[in-house]
Amino acid sequence: MRKATYILPVLVLVVIAALSSLFIVDEREKALVLQFGRVVSVKEAPGLAFKIPLIQEVVTYDDRILSREVGPLEITPSDDRRLIVDAFARYRIVDVVQFRQAVGTGGVQQAEQRLDNILRSQTREVLGQVTSNDILSTDRAALMLRIRNAAITEANALGLEVIDVRLKRTDLPQANLEATFSRMRAEREREAADEIARGEEAAQRLRALADRTVVELESDANRQSEIIRGEADAKRNAIFADAFGADPEFFEFYRSLAAYRGALLEGNSTMVLSPDSDFFNYLKSSTPDR
């Protein structure tokens, strides 16, 4: 009975010690076994692993590809146009021993802070060597690759592998943005004024050309009408001359009738003529005096 009393606590302690010496390595993690803060083994294969209870401890780190957002960063390209850049990086822990030695107990949080400093420094250095147009153009893919390659060496010292770096947003600072919009608006207004001035100039030329064309057409029409009128008068006079030459008496009679028609109209001024006047020659007899 006494043996059972002693054996039961011992068995409990043995079970507890056995359980505390076992730990599970997840397939998404890597584990370090530490003894008094010193790394004694690395467990990368998933499954059960062992450690010495109470003396050793286990620290795990994520073995997956991680993302890190780099906050807004103001840079000054070679053309002195300031830009605000947002970026993000993808990385993974490839050497957990070196990672532990580099960041100590700070873990992933401290590593990401140091990685931020690396990415910010390399982003400023790379983008500061090119113009803003290069950053905003399709060349930015090559620039992101340069930032990644420059950050790889420094990140390796932390046991990290930088897989990719991307620029998410590239904008002008608010003050520069407003100044740029004002400059663009002024340029567009100037271009609009130039277009209006060129339009007015073209309109003036067209109006002047149209006015000159009208004057030329009217002048030519008047000239032609005067020529036609002169030719018609000449033909009429020729007809009158031929008619007068063919029958002088009939021509004189016709001219007298025309004179009567014009003189004996209602409302004409009163005329005082002698009855013996030649004006009434054809009203006195059927045969005019010779």
C-alpha cells in the first residue's frame, strides 16, 4: 500500500515530464530549441520533436511568405519633383538561427521594423537617381526589381529573403498636387486662349476674303451689266435709226404719240401752248404738215 502511495506520484511526474518534453512542429513553421537562450537545434520537418523539460524552450517562426506594408514615403527624384510612394514587400524567414541572432527576443515585429528601414533606404536611393517620369512610366517594373535586389543583401543579414517589392501608389504631395493642377489649368487656359486667337485670326481672314470676293463679284457684275446695258442701248438706237431712216414720217408720228403719253397725264403741270404749235400737229388733221 505504501509502495503504491509512492509510485503513483512518481508516475504522474514521469508522465508530466514526458509530455513537457514533446512538442509539435507545424508544417507552416520552423522551430528553434533554446537552452538558456542559446540555440541548440533547429526543427524544420513537421511532426513530433523532443526537448529537455524545464531546461530547454521552443520558439517557432512562420515559414510562409509574409507581406509587409511600407507606409507613405516622400522621395525626391532627380528632376526635383517630390513624390509620395507607397510600397509593399513579400519576404520569408530562411535562416531561423541567423534570424534569432539578429533580432533576439524582438521576433518578427522587430525584424519588420528593420526591414522597413532597409526598404525605405533603398527606395529613396533607387528612385532618387531617376526622373519622376521614369517612376510614373512602364520603367517602374525595372525600378522595383532594383529596389528588391538592393534590399536582398541587407535582408540576408537578418536571415530574411526579400522575394518581391512593389510600388502601390505614386502621387504628388498635396501642396505639389494643387500647384501642379493650377499649372495644368493655366496651361490649358493658355492653350485655349491661343486656339481662340488662332480661330479669330482665321475668321478674320475668311471674312476679309469673303468681303473681297463680294466686292469683286459685285464689281464684275456691275461691269457686265453696264456692258450689256450699253450694248442694248446701242442696239436700240440702231433700231431707232434704222426705223427713222426707213420711214421718217412714221418715226415722227411714233415720237409724237410718246410725247402725248408723257405730257397728257393726270396731275401733270398745266401747259399753255398755242393751237398752232407743232406739238399738236397730229391732233389737227389726219395728214401732218410738211
